[in-house]
Amino acid sequence: MPNTNILPEKTSAQTMRAIVLPEANEAIRLENIELSVPQCSGNELLIKVEYVGLNPLDAQYAKTGFCQWQYPHVLGLDAVGIVVNAPKGIYPPIGARVMWHASMGAQGVLSEYAKVPNYAVSVVPESVSPEKAAALPCAGMTALISLEKLQITEGDTLLIEGGAGAVGQIAIQFAKLRGADVFTTAAKRNHKLVKSLGADAVFDYQDKKLCEKIRRALGPQGFDAVLDSIGGDVTARNIELMRFCGRIACLKPLPSFEQDLLFKKAPNISIVSLAGAWLANSLCAQQRMSFMSNLLLDSVAKGDLIVPDVSLVAFNAAHISAALNEQLAGGFTGKKVVKIKTA
């Protein structure tokens, strides 16, 4: 149902507040600035942004920069907001609350207004709070794409690295819905959390006897599939733990592998790139992101998916910088979501 609380003067604003990265920098120094409200064309919607979900990806690229960014660059990829301007006959209509994942190569969504193609958004059900919806896109779609690439079906044994992270929490729940036996790694303090989400076996990722304990619990056959969110040496270790011709979905760049390992295991390796839907200019992939968003929102509305705990962050450069640095420092198991307040 359209939101009738949008004031007409808000839809005709000429300028807006935004949080920008003046240039890539190690400290993730951000600035509060004024920008012109985006001008829409074609089937683009103008959205009054309400909440923006922060991701480790935002923090990583704030430090290193991205090849397609122009500076100052507005950060932020995941957002929820109200449609305030839409072409005639385009769905969703003015007043609808929508959720989307923005293009990595374009300006982000940490601003009072943003534009997005109508086919890339999903309408948020009234029963799902907007701040929880903002926590879903990047982590949720990454989890779903990973499970699809891994072809998870009933009875599969699946290892999910980093089960207490946002991707891990969502992947555990969807993997259990598909009937998989889920093994995961997490810090000891988070074992209760991941077990409550459905994990069948949990291991301390810092345990020096980790592989030995996994093999003891799993048996000699090895995992059917692995969702590897860590990368580096962990990827090679996980391939060693897989059965012959097992499947692994990697969220981080691939390391150099020993050829003996690849010949011995013959792994099916998949790369998960959510940003690729936009960077490859694939309309089908962008529309598919909307379908996945619908699934995530419907699952939350039905009670089939528990959203990671949300911590609200003020719409201020200093607060957002601190939140992004905290995410990279590790040890944070929920989602940080920026609440956008307009005057």
C-alpha cells in the first residue's frame, strides 16, 4: 500500500544531504556535503531514502577505491525508501516502500534521495520493518546466489565459513530449508547463535585442531559443498576437506593453489559476484536480484528467515566512518544500518 505520509514539498527538493568519500583513504574519512537531487530518466524511480545497510564491502573499497568511482563518491549499496517520483504507468507507484541493492559502479545511496531502475526494486511488505529490510540485500542475495551455485539439495553436507556473519546467518537458514546438513565455523561466543539458526555442528575457527575435529564429525567422505567467505589459505584448506568433485562457492579472490590439490580433489569452483549484475550491464541479472529480494522479504514476512540483529547508526560522516571501521575490525555479528533523517 502506498505511503501517504510523503509531503509534496519533499518530492520537489532541489538539493539533498549526502555522505561522501572525498578520496580513497585508509582511515575511511568521510564528509557531509550537499548535492543536487538525482535527475531520473526512462523507467527510473526517485526514492526518498529511509535506511541504508552498511556492508564490509563498503568499508573495504572506501580504503582502496574502486576503478569506476568518481570522487567525491557517495558510499552505500543497500537501501530502503519511499518512491516519491515515478513515470506514469510504472510499477511500483509513488508512495510504495521499496528495497534494492545499488550498482557498485555508480553513486551510492548514503543520501536523502537516490534513483534506481524500477525493475531492480522490491516492494517491502507492511509486516517487515524498513530497518530490517535494509539489512537484507547484499548479505541475503550473496547467500542465495552461493547456495544456487552450490546446487544445495536435501541430504547434502555443507560447510559454511563464518556462520555468525550476516551472509553466514542467512545461508544457514536457507540451507536448512533445503534439507542440507549444515556445518559451520564461528567464534565460541557465537556458537549458541548459529545453533539457534539451525546449524547441525559448529566449530571454533581458532581451534588448532579444527580440521581434525571436522573430519571426526563428518566422516571420511568429505563435504559435498563449501560456502567460503574467508579466502586465502582457508580456501585451500576447505578444498582439502571436500569430497572428490565437491563444490565450493568463493566470496573472496582465489589464492594460488597447489596443483596436486586440484588434481586430487577436482573441485567445482564458483565465484560469487553480486556486483557483477550491474558491472556486466546484465538486465536479466539485475531483474533476478529483484526476484531474490522478493524471496528474502517474503521469507521474513512468513517467519522463515530471522534477520541479523540491527544496530542503528546516525546519518553523519563521523558515525558512519566509525561503523565501517568497526565492521572491518571483526567481532560484529549483526548489521549496521544508517537511519536517514530529513529536515
